[in-house]
Amino acid sequence: MLDRSGDTYLYLQISEVLKSRITSELSPGDLLISEAGIQREFRVARTTARRAIRVLRNQGLVHTRQGEGTFVSCPGEGVEQVPLYRQIAEEIANRIKAGELAAHRPLPREVALVRQYGAARETVRRAMALLREQGWVFTIPHRGSYVSPEERRPTS
């Protein structure tokens, strides 16, 4: 089934197999095979299983609910979904704009944001990197991230 010695990554091959199942066997709202199920069925590592699901999620074919699983999306649902790290960054930027988070004050710690958003650590880190890049926050190594003063923030 999988061409392990070919030039196409395994996760892309798996995502194509799952895509075929979605279009032929599954309906919107149906539960997709779990990461563990993908690992067993295709004899691959967890990272490979996650990447295969991520491809489908990025294509808008599935959506994941924390603690529940990955489900087939309705046609058109999720196609224009904003990645979670961007949603987190936007929400934090809006809180800064609204004055809920004051200049030079610390942002919630990474672990608190992971809990609050039910996100992976890497997702929160990407959100913080985006906020830094946009000028909303600055980070002091080993101390944390802080709200930028108004003159350093984006104008829009």
C-alpha cells in the first residue's frame, strides 16, 4: 500500500489514503481514525501520523476537537479556518488594544496559555513569535514576554 522507498513522504501517502476514505466511506461529522490507529495500521511513527492528519486539516477536510478526536468536516467547513496560533495571537493582540494587558507588564506564562487555549506548547510559541514579529510583545530571555510600549506596536 505505502511506497516506503519512493520519493513521496509517508505522511503524504497516508493523507491521500485517508482522503480517499473520507470521500468514499465517511460522512461529515464522522470520527476519523486516531493517531494511534494510523500508527498501528500503517506501521509509522506518531509524528508521521500527526503530519498526515495536519495535511487533511490544512485542506479543510477534517477538524480536531481537543480530547475528542478528529472529525470529517462538512464541505466548505474549515477551508478558511485560521490556524490556532494565529487565533491565539489575534486574541492577545485584541486584549492589548483593549487595555486588558498593559505596556511593560508580563503576558501570561506559556504553560498558562497552553491550558487556556488547550493548545500544544509549539502552537503557543508560534503565537508568541508572531506577536513579537508584529511588535505587540517583546521577550526577555529567562524572564518572559511583555507587552510592548504603544510607540513600538503596529499602527493598524
